[in-house]
Amino acid sequence: MSTLTVIRDAVEAQLKDSTNTIWTTAELDEHIRRAIREINRVKPQTKSTTITSVNDQYEYSLSSITGLLRIVDIWFPYDSASPDYPPTRPKWSLLADNILLLDASCSPDGTDKIRVIYWARHTLNGLDAETTTTLDAEQQQLIILAAAAFAVEQRAHDAVDQVHLSGYTPLQLANWARTALRNYERELTQYAQRLIASEAGTAAIEGTV
């Protein structure tokens, strides 16, 4: 399992700055955070959890769901030991402060569970006190490319009014930043296209069953 240290070292190798002469570890960590946010927009984690219903209660807090980005689906009533397929999907809405509101026709009785399927942020072991890494190998490579590109972009902006910065002229940094960002954006686009093709293929297969 990759950790922040492994990813950061790989970014430093891309930048040829293993001794952190130009970029501090704190700066690189911030660029890694930004790269993870971009992955979250393209392919977040898909997770699920259950909430025990309360008799005649239609509002449920989702504040305990760590890393919640978006609710994808709600199944109710739900029995993990004997789930219905297709599942029962009630009408629902999301109120302020991550409060789930079930439609009045659901009639919670306190015995059934609510299954919440959602998108969640990815985590990297060692970054922001996280202890697990949820990013796959391809996503990790994209993060390395992205963080390196963002780091060069940052230095290019910082060097606009300077004659040189750690051996690089502003023009060299600007050209390097453009190339690095272009390469990363190309790889990200190709990754997103593969995801779309994969999901379309899965949907086609499911449609033939």
C-alpha cells in the first residue's frame, strides 16, 4: 500500500528535487492534496453504509459518514441478510447540514434499515492523519504527475518577477509547467475515457441479462 512518503518521493523524483532544495515537503503535500481532489471529481470511492430507522422518523443525519461527497442511491427498507433485488428505492431529498429526508410514504417502523450508497473522498495513508490508501495504482500515478505539474506551475508563478530561481529562469519554469500540465491533462482525459468505456460496457452486459 502506498503512503504519503512514497508518493511524495515519486513527485520529488519527477521534479529532480529529492533533497527539497526547491520545493518543501509542505508545498508538495499541498499539491498532492490538490491532485487527490481532482481524482475525486473523476472517480471517487463508491461506498455504502446502513442507518437503523426510527419509528415514524423521516429525517436522518448523515454527519457520521466520513468523507461524504454525494449521495448516489437510497434503499429502504433494506435487510442485509435478505436484500430485495431489485431494491426498493424510495423518494428522498437532502436537506441542509447533510440531513436525509425520506418520503412520507416510507413509513419507518424502527426495525428496517436504510441503505445509503454514496461517493466518498479518497484517502492517502499519512496525509491529514489518514491511515489507509484507497487510490489504485493508476490513480496514484496520476496524482504523481499532477502534483509535480502543480508544483512547477506554482514556481513559475512565483518566479515571474525574478531573474532566476534555484537554477531555473522564469521562461524555463513556464515552459516546464505548460508541458507538465499538458501531459497530466492528457493522461487524466484518457483515464476518464477508459472509465466511461468501462461503465458503458458494464451497462451493456447488464442489459443483456
